[in-house]
Amino acid sequence: MREHSILRSIVLASGLVLGGLASWSVGAQKPSPPAGAKAAGTDQALPKVWVSQTTHREYRLRIEQDLLYAEWINLPPDAAKLGAYVHTECRRLGDKWIGTTRVLLACAKPGEGKASRACPMTLRFEVDSVSPERITGRGESLRDFDCEKCEVRETGWGNFVWVPKR
């Protein structure tokens, strides 16, 4: 049961990212500034590291023109050893950022106590508001996943709020 809880947390985080940045509005939706540049409508640069208020996971964020990138940076050590990652890439579409989160999910096969394999998957991600103090959106997350077959059986959507790491 603990493995299922860890798996669900990793999947939720990847969907919420990261993990999830797809529908994201920046103020009046002026074109995005280059990476590390100032947020629209402010004189402040966007922070580079954000923390999910839902999962407490940390994400590195960068914006380059009309592309937004995020990466989960404080992966659990066991997952990191298996090469796990959560990378999100979104493109500006109108007043939103829409994209996907690519995940290499560390999970445990039934009856195994520790994560023993990594499964690739792609989940949808949307960001709907960005300011130097807060990022909000929603991400697709796993509701049912078979680690032995690396098979996504059911997904759902979850909202997220990120705040700058202090």
C-alpha cells in the first residue's frame, strides 16, 4: 500500500507540475520575456525555483520566448537512482500555456517494497496564471497505474499552486 501511495504522489506531482504548466496566463498575456526575464506587468524577474503548496516538491522553471519549461528537482533518492524524472514543456496558446509533462516514473512491482523499475509516460499540463508570487494551473495525474506492465489505466486532473522557494 505504501508503494501505491508513493506512486500516486509521484504521479500527482508530475501531473501537477510540472509534474502538471499547460494553461498559464501572464498578466495581460503579452509575449513572454526571455528566460530569467521579468514577468509581464511587473518589474520583478520570476524566481527560478518554485515549491508546490500541494506536494512540497520543488521545480526549476524557465521561460524562453513562447516556451515554458519546468523540472522536478528534489526527487526522492531511490527514484533518482533509477533515472526517474519529471520534465514539463508548454507553449503559449492565446492566454494560456498548454503542454505535456514527460515522466520516467519509478515504481515498485506488486510484492516488492522498493521502487524497482522506471516507466515512461506523457501527461497533459496547463498553467493559467503566473506572477512573481504565484503560479496556478492543473495537470493530468494517474488514478490507476500498473507498474508491472508500465500501463496507465486511468488519469484525472488536479489543480496546483506553486510559490517561490524562500
